Amino acid sequence: MQSKLIASAALAALLLAGSAIAQEAAIPKQSVNEELRARLPENIRTEGKMISVNNGSFPPYEIVTGTEMTGASSDLTDAIGQVLGVKIEHATVGGLPALLAGVNSGRYQFAFGPVGDFKSREEANDFVDWVQEFVVFAVQKGNPKGITSLDTACGNRIAVMAGGSAERVIQVQAEKCKADGKEALTVQSYTDQPSSILSVRSKRADAFFSSQAPLTYFVAQANGQLELTGVGQKNGFEDLYQGAVVPKGSPLGPVLLDTIKLLMKNGTYAAIMKKWGLENNMLKEPGINLGGALPK
């Protein structure tokens, strides 16, 4: 019990420190765009709200503390709500499978994410892509295990997010390590980002394999205990796009797309992304279903 309390306290401290990475920036208040509002499904206009679901903290996009969410995604959904003239509330579920199930069941209108867009996922959902991402490793300072790529991950304990694309890539690599006669790669799957990064800080895992933007955030908050490796490499992925998720064929997808375009055109998107240190993840134009094949 005491170890659980210590872990919970460490997670809370990590998230509370998170706001330090955000730079003060004036985010302009938006006016309602009646044309875009008119395109919303009638039930959303009537209720005057939408629920965006997340699967826990994914800094610096989604920083969940209790029932409150901050971060770049929170700022952007606030702006989207202002443009569409509706209130956007946030709900948290455990893991990506639960998130997708909640969207597809209609319990939640969308997930703003960003969530990795792959062709296989597009079979059941549409993705409104608004960032580009990269996948790298967070390791202990000095990289004592020498983990710099997938091939050098053999023989190590690698933490990943359960149900995510990085989990699939690292599981394939684990089989490759075995086939090549190398030391076994142990996959540790966690339901949220803070637990994953804590496993590395506490030396229960040798590395956390995940999206570069949140890992950059966590490394900045780790008081010099962590560093990034594998930066600038494919690491099993093609060009990786991430975005909001709606049910397949939902009329909400094109509305979100055009709302994000408006926020890009008026400078709000850039202001929010820069506020949270995400300049390298910005897209010039958003798009629907830009993703490629999920790594095999």
C-alpha cells in the first residue's frame, strides 16, 4: 500500500509541475462562426455541448488533474467550442481501446487527442489530423543501457502505452530479437503516460517508447534524470499523423476540419502550439485520414 501511495504522489507531482513548460501567450477569444455552427448535427446544436473523451494525461496535449484538463488540446478545444458556439466538456477513460469504443458507441462525440492515424484504424473511424509526430525513447540520463534504436532495444525492458501503435511496433521488435538469437526484449504496457515514464524514473523499465512531444515534456520535468534517444530515426514508423477521432462517416469530422483550418488561418493554432512548445509538430494544413499503414 505504501508503495502505491508513493507512486501516486510522484505522479501527482509530475503532473502539477507540468504547467511550467507552457509559455505565457495571449490566446485570442473566438467569435461564433454561424456557418460552421449550422453544419453541426442538430442534437449537438440543441444540447449546446459536446463531450471530448481522452485516455488520461498525454502532455503537453492533455494534462488531466482530477476532473480538470489543461494543455494544448484543452486550449484548442476551448477555441473550437467558441467558434461553434457550444461548450466542450472532457471525460477520461482507461486506455485507447476504451476511448475508441466510447466514440463509436456515441457516448462521446469525439476524441480530440491527438490519436495516431493509421489506415487500419480508419476502417472504423475518421481522423481529423492536426499534428505530425515522431516516436523515440526516453531513457535514464547517460543512457546506461545504450538504447538508441529498435535494434538496440533487445535485452531491455521497454515501457509502452497499452493499445497504442508503439506497443505493436515494440512487440514486433521483441519477436525479431528472439528470431535473431538476441537477448529477450521485455514489453511493459501501461494505461497512461505518467505511469510509463515513472517506470523509467524508478528504474523498473529501461526506456519508454512513445511520441516525441510528450516525451520531450516529461524529460523537461524530470530534473535531469532522463534524456531522449532515437531522435531523427524512423523507429518502425512511416510519416506519423495524429488527430481528432470521430465515428466513420460522421458529419462532425468535416466541421472539425474546417474549424481547425479557421484557427490556423487566424493564428490561434500557432499561438497555442507555440505556447506548449509544439512548434515542431505543427501542420501547415489539417486533413482527414492522412495516416499511413500501421507498422507490421
